[in-house]
Amino acid sequence: MLTDLNFINSHMGETLIETTGSINSIYIFV
């Protein structure tokens, strides 16, 4: 269970970083 949660947290963290990067790119583009 802990391993699964850690995997999910890592995946969510990566998604958050990717989303933030996209927002930053859009902000810079604007």
C-alpha cells in the first residue's frame, strides 16, 4: 500500500511540475 501511494504521489508530483511548466510557458508566451 505504501509503495502504491508513493508511486501515485510521484506521478502526481511529476504531473504538477509538467502543468506548472506549461503555465509558465504560456505566461512567458503572453
